[in-house]
Amino acid sequence: MRDVARVAPSDTVTLIDASGAEYSARLERYGHAVAELRILALHAAKSRPELIIAPAIIKGPRMDFLTEKAAELGATSLWPVVCARGLVRAPGAERIARWNRLAIAAAKQSMAVPPMRVHEAIDFAGLVSAARRDPTFGGIRLICTPGAEPAGAILERERPRAILIACGPEGDFDADERALASQAGFIAAGLGPNRLRSETAVIAAIAIAAQWLASGV
């Protein structure tokens, strides 16, 4: 606040908590490693269209990076998926908690509220089952596929009010996973002509979907 944003005493700021509620506050003073603020008003948590990203779990810092950028770009939920060709198995509770902390911090920095929620890891069959039985979703389900119809064109045609996107590992989804997705109504969606790393594909997919949802059409 002091050294980067140059917030000075008597300036007003917006605070965000983990639930997505916003507070208007005025900076009273800086102390040693602390800033004292006076709360002026509370604003109820906002709602926004569902944008669920379901990426294959990737290694260490790359998954941290993916989580942070997904939250910044406006994903509402992240479902980590254990894929047949993935190199990483299900993470423990500690890593899920870490990803949720990263998501909350990224939401505060980017004002993407309410913060993205990171769910427990599931396998691909579990993802398909969850997507099928969620009666509140009511949106479109995409599976990123090289060479498929561009995701933007699909969104323009289908005009969904919510979006779920599955992104595979660098070895891609296997034939069984693609068959499951097809049976569950997932639509193959392309992200351009280039071969993308897993985390890049996730970022590209969210950017396309978030921009479309933000257009309000």
C-alpha cells in the first residue's frame, strides 16, 4: 500500500475478504509493518457468471502459476483433474489449501470477486459425473482439443450463461476420456494453431471465455 500503490493517510481503499464481500475504508496511519484503516461501509458480495476451469494437475510451481492466473482472469471455480496421461497424482489437503490461498490473494489484487474456489482433486470420470449431476450449472461444457472449432466461435453460436472448460495434460486426454466427455455433451473447442503448454492453454481458454461472459451477451 505505501511503497507500491502510494496510498497515503486519508486516502480511501477497497478491502476484500475471503467470501467476496467488499469494504470501503480510509487509511488512518501506517505503523511498523501495519496499516490502520477505518471501515466506512460494507458492500455485499457480488455475483458473476460461472466460469469453471477443470485443468489436468501439473507439476509444482506451474500449477501455482496456473491457479493464480485463473483467479486473476475471472474463473469462479477450479476443479483439479487427475488425467490418465498426467504426470501428477492427486494432491493432498495442504496443496489444495495453498491453491485456495493463492486464489484469494490473486482475487484481491485483481478485484476479481468473489474469489475463485479451488475444489478437491477428482479423476476425469469424476469430473464428467459432477458436470452431469449439477442441476444449477445450466451452461456449456467445452473440452480443449487441438484442431477443433475455435472456442470463441462456439461461444458466439451457443451463447451460454455459464461455461465449464476441461484442459488436458501435455500428453492430452486419452481416447477413453474423450469418449466420456463426448457422451456427457462436452464440445471440442480449439485454442488456435499453436501447440500450447498445459498452463498456457488454461490461461488462453479462460481469457476467451471470460471476455465473452463480460460482454454481457
